[in-house]
Amino acid sequence: MDFAQIIQTVAIYALPVLFAITVHEAAHGYAARHFGDNTAWSQGRVTLNPIKHIDPVGTLLMPLILYFATGGNFLFGYAKPVPVNFGRLRNPKRDMVWVALAGPGSNFLQALAWGALLLVLHALGLHERFFLGMCVAGVNVNLVMFAFNLFPLPPLDGGRILVGLLPWKQAVALSRIEPWGFFIVMALVISGLVGSFWLGPLIALSRGLINLLLTPLGWLLL
């Protein structure tokens, strides 16, 4: 493995990844506060300071180990979850949907912003590989986070959204999976099922939507 290439890749992805994780977690906390739960706010987690959201193992150690172990073919990581007391929300079952959706929603908006920046850089005639690569990385990282976190199994955001949308009996049954949900999701990821049947199609759909939304900007910059 080319060490210089690794350093360049890490440098290109560092800022997009930090923004993706930080804004994602802060969005959860902000949404929870909006709907009545001040837990994350009182603990200083509704912030854009990445240090508050970094988990030493999940954000730093695990991705590095997987990168070197798989030659960059498989990466996974996670941030320190923002604490949310769903019982303090004004309408717990309904509001938990919005709190859970806030994180992936912020990633979709960030992907859109990185895509817009890429168009602007091209329009300005800036062809510096590093900055263009960072914009592409920003789109890719955020679309992966958007799609992965929407997978409909607790404790992922998609699972919490589904719990909030299902009738009470089915919601309770699904929520009981949460203690084992992480291991189930990891098994599905390693088996390739999540990538083939969830991540791939949803990322392609999201990328198409972003291209559609950015079309007017592209026309303006011509």
C-alpha cells in the first residue's frame, strides 16, 4: 500500500468526515431540544465542536484498523451517540421520528452543499485536485451516512423512525431488537446484504435527487 496515497486520502476525507459526524449528532440534539428534551443541550452536545462527538474507538481506532486490514475496501465507524430521553419529548412516539430523521437529514443537506461547492469550483476554473477531491468525498461520505443510518433496524436512526411510525404493538416488538441490533446490522453488512439491497440502491437514488436539485445551479453557473 502506498503510504503517500494513504496520507493524501486521509487528508481529503478528514474534513468531510468530521463535518458529517459532528453536524449529524448535533442535529439530533437540536431536534430533541426543539421537541422538549434538553438532555443533550444540558450536556453540551448540541455543538459543532467535533471533540464533543468523537468516540476514540468508533471514530478513530476502528476505521483506521479496518482501512489497513482491508486495504481500504471496507470502512465502518461511529460517533458518540447524543443522549436523548424520549420520555421527555412532548409527543414521544411522534417526535422520536423527527429527532431520528434529523441526523440523516443533515447528511443529505451536507451532500447537497458539497455538490454545490463542487459546481462552483468548476465554474471558477479551479481544478486543484485536492479541493475537488474533498468535495467529492463530502458528497460520498454524507450519502453513505444518510443511507446507512436510515436502515430500518434499531439502534440506527431508520429503526427509531420505523418504531415511531408503526402501530404500538409492532413498535414495541421492533424496539426489543435494539440490544442486538448493532450485531445484526454488522452481520448483514459483512454478508454484503446491506450494501447490495440497501446502501447501493438508496445512494444511487439520493445521488440522482441531488443532481436534479443542483441542475438549476448548474444552469446559472454556465
